[in-house]
Amino acid sequence: MNRFRAFVKKEFYHIFRDKRTMLILFGMPIMQILLFGFVITTEIKNIKIAIWDKSKDEVTQRITNKILGSSFFKLVKTIENEAEIEQAFKKGEIKEVLIFESNFSKKFNSNKSADIQIITDASDPNVANLIVNYTTAILYSFTAFENANIKMPMQIITESTMLYNAELKSVFMFVPGTMAMILMLVSAMITSIAITREKELGTMEILLVSPLKVSQIIIGKVAPYVLLSLINVLTIIFLAVTVFEMPIVGSFMLLFAVSTLFIFMALSLGILISTVTSDQQTAMMISLIALMLPTILLSGFIFPIENMPEILQWITKIIPPKYFISAIKDIMLKGSDFQHIWKDVTVLAGMTVFLLLVSIKKFKIRLE
């Protein structure tokens, strides 16, 4: 154990004196969580719009004020003819045009019906749909206010409630995914590079002829990254709670335990990658292609799994971050306990044991 402790201590020294590794371990997690929280968002604000008001009456002015009174829209142009619409879209000045028909107030008050045409830039379909939905919601709110005192013989009243994320903050979706991505980066990629570095530099042979056993070498190499990954988990949770006001409704200890399990799974994957590679560059490429891209694209982090083709949905079943993100979301937002996330935890535990056994076996064969 004295030799083993000395070996682990040496690994810590090796990590702390490498400025690039320290930047990846501690700088990148903070940068990514802030980037995903502030920059990458599904919410849209300050949408540049233009208005062509053919009526210019009191009702159209009230509707315009209500639309511009929200934080979603910003009027940048007033249009007077149809030719200006296409020019404004082509120049990229606007994302939407609202066209009020002539005699809007008269038709609205007498016929109880008036037309507003909405034209959007659909070069980005998702953004266009969001813009139309925002506009329609504001117009519906205006109409509902105007009809508040009108009695109708029969009507259907809908009332919607948003559970677990009432304000629809996209950062609540990105924090669990970012945590999975960072832990994959630190635990798997950095671990695989650290072990292949020994092979590439020719120092692995020195370790093999030392009194240390193979298992002690493996554990000693990954032990520092377990501690550093746990520190990253605490850092991410701290930033999520303090900066982005993300709640932790469930048990913090359960959240930390699931994160620890995912770290061991990622470490096992990193060891496995190191057994099939002999240099750092190859290990990094395999980690990026086999770990980072699936974590971003196939884990449900950004894109809903239900919307994917069936064959990709089957592939997602072997992507570990899928189960980790699902469990973390349930704990943090829904307050779920173990009996609600046991399936995800069981799959992660099974993957960890399988990868660890395969990694150690292949590592021994490789070294013999």
C-alpha cells in the first residue's frame, strides 16, 4: 500500500504540473456550463419584426403595443408597401412581418373578426415556428381580454400548467446533458490519454517491472480522475444552483451517488479505449468520435429521442449518457427517489461492470 500511495501521489503531481490538463479538467467544465446556460438556448428574445398597418386605428395600435410590450419582439421597420417586405427579409433586417388589413377596427368591432397576416423567415424552421407561436399566443391573449365580458352559450376553456419547469428555461435541459458531456470528457478521454501516454513514452514498461501489480497500476492511474471528476460534479451543481437558479428537488446524496456511478462507467470506458490504442492522438480521436458525438447527438441531450428514426432509437439504448441524463433530470427537477430511477441506475451499473471486466481483461492481455 505504501508503494501504491506513492504511485497515486505521483499521478497527482503529474496532473497538477501539466497546465493543459488542468485547463481541460477545471477550465472547460466552467466554460461549457456557462456557455450552454447563457448562449445556447431554445428561448428567443428581441425578435426583429416589421409592421405594415393598413388601418392605423386604435385597435391595431393597442395590438402593436401589446406585442412590443413583451420581451420577445422589437420593431425595427415600418412597411408601407409589399415590395419592402421581400427587401427587408433578404437584407436580414427582420424575422417577421405583421400585416393588419384595412378597416381593421371596424371589422373587429362589428363583425367580431379581422385578419392579421403573419409572414416569417423560415430559413430556420424551428425559429420560424417559435416566432409564430409567440405571436399567436399574444394575439390570443388580446382577443381573450377583449371578449372577457361577452357571454357565450357554450364554450371550452383550457387551462395549462407546466410542471417541473414552469418558466420553460432551456438551461434546465442543458445542465444534465452538459454534466454528462464533461464527465465523459474528463473521466473517459483524459483517462485513456493518460494511460496511452505511458505507452507512447515507453514508461509503461518501467511500471510493469516495478513491484506494483497490474490492478494497482490501473487503479492508481484512474484514482486521481475519480476525485477530480467528483469536484467537477460539485462545481457544475454549484453553478447550476447559484448562477442559473436550477432547483434540486430530490436528494442531493442520490444525485451525487448516480454521478459517481457514471464516473466509474466513464473511467472503465477510458481504460477500454487505452487498451486498443497505442498513442495519445488515436485515443483522443476515438474518444471524440465514439464518446462525445453520441453524447451530444444520441443521448436526448439536445434532440428528443422520440423524434429519431427507429433504428437510431435502438442505438440510443447502448448510449450510457442517455440513462444518466434521464436519472439526473428526474432527481433534480421531479424530485424522484431511487424507486423511480432504478431502471436507469441498473443499466448504468451493468454497463460499468461489463466495461470494467472487459477493460481489465484486455489490459492484462495487452501487457503480457
